[in-house]
Amino acid sequence: MVNKIICMAGMKRHKGSLFGIAVLLFLAALSLTCVLTVYLGDRNYIRQEMERAGFGNLTAWVSGVPDMDALIDSIQSQEEIERTEVQNLIFSEYEANGMESDSEGQLIPWNSREGTYHFFQDGLSGYEEPPEAIAAGTVYASPSMVSVMGLEIGDTITFPVARGGVSRQFTVAGYYEDPFMGSSMIGMKGFLISAEDYEAILQTAREAGMDSLVRGGAMIHIFTDDVSNSASGISRLLNENTPISQYTEFIHSKEAILGFMSILQNAFCALLAVFVLILLAAAMAVLGHSITGMVEQEYKNLGVLKTTGFTGNQLILLTLVQYGLSMGAGILLGMLAAFPAVRMVGRMTVTTTGILLPDDLPVLPCLGAFTVILLILVGFTVLKLRNILLVTPMAAIQGEASEVKWNPGRKFQMRAEALPLRLAVRQLLSGKKRYASAFLIAVLLVFFASLAGKMNAWLGPEGKGMMDAFNPADLDIGVQALGELEAGELEETVRSYTDITDEYLLAMPSVSVNGSNYTANVITEPERFHISKGETSRGADEVVLTETISSDLGVSIGEKVTIRGDMGSGEFTVSGIYHCANDMGANIGMNREGYLTIGKDDPQIWCRHYFLADTSTKAVITERLEETYGGDVHVHENTWPVLLGIISAMHGLIAFMYGMIAVFILIVTAMTGSRILTAEQKDLGIYKAIGCSTRMLRISFSLRFGIVAAIGAAVGTILAAMITDPMVSAVMRLAGISNFTSQPTITNMVIPGLTVTLLFLGFSYLSAGRMKRSDMTILTAD
């Protein structure tokens, strides 16, 4: 009973500090639970939906297959292959809301007998029953098309079918969940149409002959007997023993598609996980400060309790119970609050991820993570509470530990000029330890804010950083002539708007490297490749690989690889490593001479990449070319429709983190300020007695935190400049980007530290509002 009374009294006396610690751990637990739920639940859900929808261990997208039955028989005759399933489709470009697709879409016939996909209800907050049938002239799209092209229900999407303006227009009837291609980070997109529309488009294409702009094809889902068989090994087997390589547009394993679908989730979860670690470190700093202050404040009471028979270990245990209840409550409430938070995140991100993230919390991983965190916090608390063992009854009763001695330093003097600042410095020098937690928190928060700011600066207002990472070489605008159109005619149109300062050609055919299928970036000027190691592929027998391919194949610079094209194969030496994040980094770089030794030359495969004297004309040039030549030309800029969604998501993440930082600083200043003001009651009475106004004292109080925060911000900024690039590079590798190098401006470097300093100044001034209730009667107290 006595123990209970002591615990309840302690919790009541220090309710402000305990509440603040609970809130800090609530925020950390909420964030970490969301991270674990999204990361683990997202991957499991996508994998489950891929299996339910029939995606094989390996899926090949093929076109132009003259005899599908013969191809399937040759695949299924291989010993390692268990079975195959075929999904017919049509490859076609598309446009909507004045925007043209960067990649071909896939028109997939659907009927209600197929339980393949989930269909979203209006508002994208849940699912509804599949339609009885898809009406002719209507289409169902991935919800990511909302972020990519602003495609809403009722909008029109156009698919060019043949030259001469022959096209098919569809009205968007709704959205469906596509676990294969639904993410906004995946260029290819699937569209569900009726079987009647599918057959009608194929018939139009057959009648158009050489003027057709669409191609019939299929997804061949390949299932293996042993799931442990590597995708590259199966792909190599099929390329060697079947004719599939002659018809393959691209081929991806289940794990690769899972990676494509989870790019954004993984990257943002990694950033938030780092943020959670920062929050936990800051919470430990606050916890340590709170315990130290509590021991100082309760020094006499602890001594009295020892005189009544309580041992130091008993007092440590009683105090630990108080802090443990506060920490446990914060973590538990954070986990519970994650349920609605994850549901809200899922609804907010469905137009980017293309799927509705599950809101089922992974209970065991969460419990395991928070058990470890709680044990660390309890151990840290016990370590800090060991000072209770040093409390002696006689010293406590005499008040030895309650006295704060001031050592102003030899050169520091008080003057009337700038009195608030001088007073702030005096108090800082006399109680430096009291502000240690504010200093550490400023360092940590500025460090992380700088990290996020660097990513945002790298991304840029138009996504230039990411586009440079996804492109094998820089460009302003790319123009590709299709059909019988001459490239010279297109170039004249470009020059009618602005001069062309430089240009080169790039093609992107499919090849196999050591039996595995990849995209080849074939360039006429290999010195333009973004090389990170070694040399570019200047020789006809040289090739450059991405870090992803180098790792997958186990091949390094100087070693040889066998590359097969549509005309033959050859042996090439790896001359260097370059960065291009297309296909999650699954691509290689070759020069034109090298490619022509294994592949056929065709004017239609080459895209002319131009550098313009006036880059502001890109949009009008694109519009003019598309209006004049329609489906006979493909134009793309150094941009990507989905970048708008990514930029918006990044801005939202930064706003969320700054909001969390503000709440954190508010709690820290409230807790720290309350203890300091309590300890300085007599000092405040003296200052008021000699004529200092409450406003001046509040300004002086806030200046203390401002000075400490400014010093911490400077340290955090320096640390960020030194080590954030490799940390962000590790995060960006989740998206296949291995070339992150930030080049922040002075403004971008200063803003995080300035923001944190101003928040400390403002919140500490508000916290000092209790000075109004202090008066000089405190001087007469014993």
C-alpha cells in the first residue's frame, strides 16, 4: 500500500514530465508501427494478390507470336516448368487529358467469370463487387492514373490504332487493383476492356496492315516445379531451348515485379524508419534530462524516504514503475492510433501505389520491436536512476545537492546594455547541464531535416534529379520517327522554334545477357553515359552495366559477358559501371557499333535526343509535333508524368516531418522549461525585485533556448553535410538509384537549422508565460 501511495504521489507531482515522455514515445510508436505495417503488410499483400491473379514465378510479355500453342508447348516441355497460363492483350500507346503516355499501355480483355482483380468503389476507400460485364466503349484503369494523368471516372482515354487518325476512345468507368503494373512508378499500364472491344481493335489492326499502331500480344505466366529456381536461370533455360526470345517484349520475375510495385513504399518507409530512430534518440535525451531533474528536485524527499527504511534499490524500482507506466502507455497508445493512421495512409496513397494498403497491423513484429525498444528505455532509465544510490539522508536534509552553484567565468560581466542577452548567457553558464537535452535534440532534428531537405533539393521542382537518374544520358527532348516519317522533317519542326545545340541517337532494344533478358541502352555517343566506375563502352566489344546487373550476374569490370540480340550473339568486356534506374536498374549500356554486331538496324528504333537553346519551348514543340504527326511520332521530355505525384508525396512527407519536429520541440521546451523555471523561482523573484519586467525575463529565457538550439543546429548541419549523402544513397538504392549526390544551395542548408532554432525560441517564450504568476514573495519562503 505504501509503495502504491509513493508511486501515485510521484506520478501526480511529475505528471508534466511523465506526460511529455508518453507523448514523445506515442509519436515514435505511431510512426514505427505505420512503417512496419506498410513495409511488411504491403509486400505480403502484393505477393498474395499476384499469386491470386495468376502471376507466375516468371512472366514474359510477348508480341507477334505466329503460333501461341507451339510456343507454349515448347515452354512446358522443359523439365523445370510446371505449367503456363496465358493472358491475351494488345500493346498500344494512349493519351488522356492532353498528356501522352511514355510507355505502351496494355488493353486486356476481361469477363466476370475471371476472379482476377479487385474493383474499387467510388472514392477508392474500399472494394465493390465486380461488374457483370464491362460495357463496350468503357475501360477500367489503375487508380495510379489519377496521379499520372489526372484520369477521373467519366474522362476519355484515346488509344491510336492505325495511322491516319484511326483510334478508339474509351470512357473511364472505374478503377481496378492491378498487382502487376498498378504502381505509378511502373511505366507500363494495364486497362481492362470488353472482349468485344478487344476483338474489334484487333480486326482494325489486321485491316490496317503496315499502318497499324497496335500489336497483339500476351502475358505468359510461367510456373516452375521448384520455387527456389532462380528467375535468371529459368530465363536462360527458356532462351536457349525455346523460341521465346524472338517474341519477348520484356520478362520479369515475381520478385522483380514485387520490387517495382513497392518502390515508393520502400523508399518512404526507409526514410520514416530513420526518422523514428531520430525520435527515439531524442526521446532518450529528454528522458535522461527528466530523470536528472527529478532526482535533483526530489533530493530531500528521497533522503527522508531513506530514513524511513527504504533502500536505494527500492526507490529506483518505485521510480522506474512511474516512468515505465508512462513509457508503456505512450507506446501502447501509439500502436492503437496506428490503426486509423494506416487506414488513412492507404487511402491517401492509393492513387500513387495503385493498391489499397492493408491496415492489418503485423502484431508479432510490432510487439518484438517495441519489446526491444522498451527494454532499452528501461535499461537507460535504470542507468540514470543510479544517482539515487548516492543520496544520503543527512546531505539531503541539509540541502547540499539542491544548491546550484554559479560559475560565470573570468571574462563575463553583467552590464545594462543588451541585458536580456547577457542575462541569458549568465543563466546558461550557471546551469549548462539543464540545456543538454535541448542541444542534443536540436542536433538530431536538424540533421534529419537536412537529410530530407537534401532529397527534396535533389528531386527539384520538376524532378530533374530523379529523371537524370532514370535516363542513361542527359537530354532536353527526345523525338522518335515512326512508320515512314523522315527524322529530318521532325528536326525542321524543332528548329522552327529554337536552335538545336547538340544531339545524339539512343535506342532501347531487348537483349539477353548471359541468358537473362534486359533492356539495352544503345547510344551513338557512349561518353554521354552516366559512368560511376571504370570507363564507358567506347569499343565495339565493350559494354557498361548498372550496379544492379553487375550484382545479379556476379560480373565486375574487366570480365566478359555474352550478349544475344535478334541477329546473333557476341562476347563483350565490361568496361565500367553506369547508373540508369529504368527497370529498377535492370539495363545495360552499349555503343551503336557494338549493338549492330548482334542486332539489326532499323530507323524506327532510334530516338533523336536534342539539347535546345531555349528549353522553355519544349512543351510547345511537343504539342506541335503530336498535333501534326499524331501516331507517327513519339516525343518525350526529360520528365515523367508520375513525377508530379512523387514530388507531391515528398513535399507531403517533409511537411509531416516538420510537423512532428514542431510537436517534439514544443514538448521538450515545455518539459525542460518547466523544470528550469521551478528551479529558478528565487532567481526570478530577485530579478523582479531589482526592476526586471516579466517581458524582459521571458525574452531572456527564450534566448537561452535559442542560443543552445543555434549551436545544436550548427553541429547538426555540419553532420548532415558530412554523412547524409551515403545514407540517402542507401535509401535510394531501394528504387534502383545508385547515383545520389546532393548539391544543396546555401539556403537549403540553412533553412532546417533556422527553422528548429526559431521553433525553440517561440515555444520557450510561450513556456515562460508562467513567469507572470511569479512574485517577490518567493524571497520570503524558507
